[in-house]
Amino acid sequence: MSADFNQPQRQSIVGILVMFFYSLQVYAKALWPILVVWIFKFNEINKVYLLLGTLVVFLIIGIVSYLKYLNFTFYIDKENNEFIITEGVFNKTKTAIQLFKIQQVNINQSFIQKLVGVYELAVDTAGSNKNEGNIKAISHDLALDLKARLLENENKMALGFNEDSNVSNAISIEKSDVEVPFMKISFLSLLKIGITSNYVKSFFVLLAFFISVYDHIKQITGKDVLDDQKIEDYVDGSQITIALLILFIVFFLTVIIINLVKTIFTYFDYKISRQKGSLLMSYGLLNTKSTIIKPEKVQITSVTQNFFQKKMDVLHLKIKQATGGEKENQKQHIEIPGCNKCEKDTILKLLFQKIPEKGVMLKPNFRKLGFSVFLTIGLPLLGFYFVRDFILEQFPTIDYLVLLYVVFAGIIQFFIFKNNRLYINNDFIILQSGAWDITNKIILPNKIQAITTSQLFWHKNINIGSLTLHTAGGDISFQLGNFTAIKQYVNLWLYEMETSDSNWM
């Protein structure tokens, strides 16, 4: 028997505990510098005041969590065809989501929700950059029933229901459809993708974290942990180079371990199932997530692979669906890590009904390489020229580091230029880019919303220009290609945009 969603309902009573832990996480993230200081100055702090302060904070968070639970209700307004959510502590808000605007409903479960046995239901709508409706604590059966009711109009269109069809039929079909996985990403594939990706991003995130912690400790304690005199007391001057090398190796191994742990925890037990013409993804070790890919809404599909991943036969897929807001990059993109070539072809065939092939190739003019080298090497060298004498007094070996940077940056820019290609055929447009991680972004010509071409006046004589294709899932750009060829394809795509009747929303 299905639940009655026509009357306002509260979340599960354990939702108080879920909201308490979520609120505690928010405060912990905001106050972590103070927590670090408490750890270093624990012996100097009055333990009684610390205990009383902690109890007061916990009590306030508990009261706020109870009020959030008490004031949170949800129901379906059949008369106006809206999903209504009311929430708030002192300032109460009422959100009305029109049912026909609901694109998908995801049922997720975080680690905290797993502990208390509840789920989160997230409603995703057209015209928004985020989930407009989130119910944090709801049972699994109730979540499935509510999901079926919210997608009832879609079920009727997909299954040929008339207005008098019974909702329970839609619910039973919904429940039976989602548990038929046809593809699963293996644990070994996650290991391979974890140790071969995101080096640069994780390196700078880790570096920023250590610098931030060091800065906070120095400001609050007034002591320089990395004081030169203290270092010389422990390490001989001749051993500093070896120590720095060891530190770099440890730092690099830490980056790999962080990538590996993050990949496994995020994408563990990754399953892909078919669900009424769509693909249902479910994954996660501590936080279980599920999301739906609808082929008609897919805008940009990216396939990324580097040298090591190619040898191991793994790659990374990222799929961007249609979004209604202007800040589409804030929308959650769907990622499928650790696919092999066969699995990638299977997914692409399900999304596009055929495997995308590269057609006519457009290459950028060599001036693109020259401009990139000027920005990444020329300008930094010019700035270094004016401060070199001052820096040389403090760091005598700075010239060698600058030479190393020039060589490294030059190699990176060369491979970026070498790999930058635009492939075009009647069915697909594929933009290839990257230096180490080579990414191929795939779009269909009939998914283009707008086209921008540009040409600087000094580029007219050499007939080069730039192209940007705007889609509902983001933009792709190709700079300094043959402008005559670009304009010919633009005219063809504009004609397809005018004559296409595809429904990507």
C-alpha cells in the first residue's frame, strides 16, 4: 500500500540525529583553525571552561536540529500539481516545485544516514543549478514511493498510462526496474584509476592545506615551526638537499594515497543499470549515491586517458546533462571512472546509438603555441628579470630552478598544442585537448544552442580564427584554426539547429 503524500508529512524521527551531525560538520569546518589551536594548547586551556563550552555548543546544535525537524514538512499538492516543502527554524520558507519541471529524483545515503537507517531524496528540476528539494531522513520504501509519485507524469508518458491509471503500478515498475545492473566497475579498475589521475590537483590541494595550517599556527602561537635556526640544529647543511628530496617523495606518495583512497571511497561498487531507456548509476562506500543519465539530455561526453591508463586499459568518462541555469558548471557532473575500452564503447553506444568516430581534422595555427609560450614563459621570465638580483641573495640556486621551470613549461605547452585537434563528421563533433591527460569531448551537432566565432584583425590576412560551441551542458572552444573551414561548418550547424526537432530537455 502506497503512502498518502497529499497531506503534510515529517521526516523520520531519527532525522533529528542526522540534522545534528550535519550541523556539527558545518561548525567543525568553519571553526577548524580554533580546533587546531586547542590541540596544540590543550595543556594551557582551562578544562572546565572547555567542557562547559563544548556542552553549550552541543546543546544549541541539538535545539536547532530539533526545530529543523519539527518545521520540515513535505507533500504533493494535487490541485496545483506541485511538490511542497516547508522548512526553517526562525525564518520559515516554503518551496513549491512544479511536477512537470522535475527532471530526476535521486535517492542517496551518506555514512551518517547509513548508521541510522534512513535515506536522502533529492529533487532535480529544470531551470536550477542545484537540487531544489532535499529530504534528509526518509525510509527506503517511502523514498521509492515518493520518487514514483513525483515522476508519475514521466511514467505515464513512458508507459502509455491514461489519467485513470493506478499509481501503484508505476511504483512496482519503478522498484523492479532499478535492480538490473548490466555493468560494474571492478575494484582493480578503481585502483588503477586512483594511482594514475589527479596528481596536480591533489598536490596543490594538499600544499594549500599545509600552508594554511602552518600560517594559522604561526599567527596564533607566534612561533615559526620552520625556523632556519631550528632546522640547522637537527639537519646538517650538506644533508638539506637529500632531506628536501625525501620530503618531495613523501609528499608525492601522500598525493597518490589520497587519490587512491578518495577514488575507492567515492566510487566503490559502481553499478550501471538500465531503467526505462535511461542509465541508473549507483556507487559509494560510505556515502551511497544514485543518479540517472537520460540519453536525450546528454550534452557533452568527455573521455579522458593518459599514458599509464592507456597501458592499463582504463579511462575516465564524464557526462554533462542539460541544465536550466546559467551556472551550469556548478551542476553535478556524472563521472564513470575505471572503464575499459569495451565498457566505454558500450556506454557510448547506449548514449548515442553508435560509437562516435573522428572525422575531418582541424589543427590550430602555430601562433597558438607562440602565444601560450609567451603567457606561461615569457611574462614570468620578464617579471623574474626585475627581481632576480634580490632573490639571488637569498637563493643562490634560483637560476637552476628557473631553467627547470622553462624546460618543464615548454614541454607542457608543446604537448598541449600537439594534442589540440577538432574532429568533425556528419554525426559528431569531437574536441581533443590536454598535455598529459588527453580528453576527447563529444557533442552532437543538434545539441548546439548557439555558436560564437571571432577573428582578430591581424589574423584576417592569415585566415585564422576561433570557435565556441554553446550547449545546455557547457561550452567547448577551439582557437586559431582555419577560419574558412570553421565558417563552412558553422553554416552547416546553424542549418541543423534550425531544422532539428530533438528534445534534449
